[in-house]
Amino acid sequence: MVAPEPVVPFHSVHYVLRVLEAVFRHPDGATREQLARECGLPAAHLSPLLALLCREEYVERLADDTYAAGDALALLGSGSGRGMAGRLQEALARLRDSLGAAVYISRYIDGEIRVTQMAAGPGTPPVREWVEFSAAAHASAVGKCLLTQLDRESRRDHLARHKTARLTSHTITSEQALLSRLESRPPTAPVLDLQEYAVGTVCAAVPLAAGPAVGALALSLPVERAHRLRAAAAALHREAAPLALTLTVAGASA
């Protein structure tokens, strides 16, 4: 028996851009079959991707069951990089409000951790960066999530440059113990930080695949709301693909 082909991930940059380009070439609409031929995607892979694109308003499903550019894709076609960046920030703000937590996008760029976008507010305070995030990968959910996505050599290189210093009584300071945990963790599972980086704060992070750089989507909560962390982490995981889509398209318009 031939094994079934793997499902194309919604947040694959390659397929997202290929579908968007195909849709943009058909201002009067294209059928699902036309798009499948032009993109080289099986219909079973294209259908959930089109559903996600419609949800995020990059594609519109017309009355005759064809697909055309939606409002967000028209914004991309106008070359409005500022508009797409604003759309990304709006998406983060909606996620902040739905989760009731501060949210962050982080990337691993040139061997360092960078927090590139954030949405916080009076009721959803951000983590106080009392030690630079770039030096605290071993203690933060964001850092551990990013390290999980690297190969073994890259992880060891990072930890050789940034030692596993004790930040709180919960911090893992054994490099070997940390590496063992990272290697045994399923790549898509949420990573938690239970006051490892800062006393009084708990965090969660999930991988965010949008472009060649390794990325993470994270949230933070005051420790008195720690009972909400696992449910919030599960919701964060569900929202990673739509947000990665927005991030991908925003990057393409820059």
C-alpha cells in the first residue's frame, strides 16, 4: 500500500505565496481546479489552505464558487508595506485580547533571539526584560522554543555563547539537562516557562514558521493567572498558522 502524502502545512511560505500569486492572476475568479493546476497542489491540500486564506480575507469565495483576491490581498498588491505591517499588529492585538495575555513574535536571526513584535496593555502587562532575552534562551519559553527548532550543533553553539545562568530558583542551569529536554520535546508542542525567567511571570511559546528564519509566537501571564496557562497555550497553538500567514504576507510586501 502506498503511504498517503503528508498534508501541506497551512503556514508554509512557499505554498501560501504560490496560491496568492495564482489568485492574483485571475481578477474575475478562478476555480479550485484551476488553482490546483497552476500551483501544482493536490485538491486535498489546497482546500484547507483556501479556507484559511478566505478566513484571513486574502482570498474571497465568489457566488459562482470561484476564488478571487480579497481585501487584504488587494492591499498587498497596492505595495502598501505600512498597511500590511499595521494588519500584523492588529492581528497581534486581537490575539492579545482573545487570550487575555501579552503576546510576542520572536525570531532567531544571525544566531541571536530577537523580539520583533509585541502586543500588551494595561490588563495584559508584558514581561519585564530584567535580563536581555538574547542572553536568557535557557530560561524563557521563547528561547527554548527557538532552540528546539535548531539542530544540535546550533543549540550547542548558542549555549556556548550564552551560559545557562541561574535567573530564579526555577531556572535550569545544567546545559546537559536543558539539551536533553530540548531534544526529547515534540517540535510543535508548546514550551512553558514557569517562573524560570522572572519571578511572578509564566509564559508559553509555540513555533511560528514564516520565512527562512526560525520563529516563535509567545504569551505571558502574571503568576496569579497561571491556572490559565495551559488553555491559553493551546489557543496560542491554534492561532499560530493564521498569524504566520499574516506575517508571511506582510514580509512579502515589505
